[in-house]
Amino acid sequence: MNAQLTSLLTAVAVLGTSATAQAGRHSDNTEYAEVVSSRPIYQDVRVTVPREECYDEKVVYDDGYRGRDNGGIGAVLGAVVGGVVGNRFGQGQGRAVATAAGAVVGASAGASIGRNNSRGNREPSYGYEQRCRTIEESRIEQRVDGYDVRYRYNGRVYDTHLPYDPGDRLAVNVSVSPADY
């Protein structure tokens, strides 16, 4: 029983020593070095950002006539006037024919006069419409491209370039191999 107890205590001591030796290590051959300095390296980068710009633009609306086409009103008035005038010149059956003929001629003349008067009122109208366009704005920004890191391990100083800032300590892989003579 003493031999088994001694073996068990020896195994626990070896494991305890091994665990203490492993403290501060990342894996079997990874240790930590002290970071002496870490300097960011900047790179100029062109950044393009789209921006919408809007403004009000004065526009001309040439919708033709300012008001209605007065050809229809002129035709009605012309037919009435033509019918009255034709009615005065006819007698008997001719009076009805003269009234109808006067109404037709008067309607045609009135429509023509109404349209011509409407064209004389032609004026453009003005208004504002919003116009928008996309403008690409570019600027130069400095962005961190990596870090020049100086670290100390086992009394020696080393330099490396890393894509991140390691902080106060840096995990390093350590391997030992026989030297070639």
C-alpha cells in the first residue's frame, strides 16, 4: 500500500509541476513575449460617398391657350345671330330656309372668330419643379494598415509586422532544433 501511495503522490507532484510550467503558455510550443513597442502603420484610402443634391428649377409651361377654346361658344352665338338675320330677309317658306342658312353660316363664322380670339390669349405659365442628381464626393482617409511591433523574448529583441495591435504581450511559437555544423 505504501508503494501505491508513493506512486500516486509522485504522479500528482509531476502533474502539479507540469501544470505550473504550462501556466502562461498558449499551447505546447507557444509562450508570451513582452511587447516593447507597437506603432500603427497608416495607409491613405480614397473613400467615395454618394450624396443627393436637390434644387428647384424654374420651368415654362406652354400649355397653349390661357383659358378655354372659345370656338364652341362662338359657334352657338354665331348660329343665333345668323338665324335672326336670316329670319329678317326671308318670306313664307323662304323665311325658314333663310333662317336655317343664316344659322349655319353664323355658326361657322362664330366658331372661327372664337378660335382666333382664343389664340390671342396665349401666354406661357411658369412654375418650379424639383430636380435631383447624385453627386459622388471623394475624400482621402487614413486607415490603419497594420502595426510594426518590437518585442522581447528570452533577452533578445525582435521586430515583426502584424495586422492587429498585440497589447502588452505577444504569443510567440517557440521551437528548438539541433544546430547544423
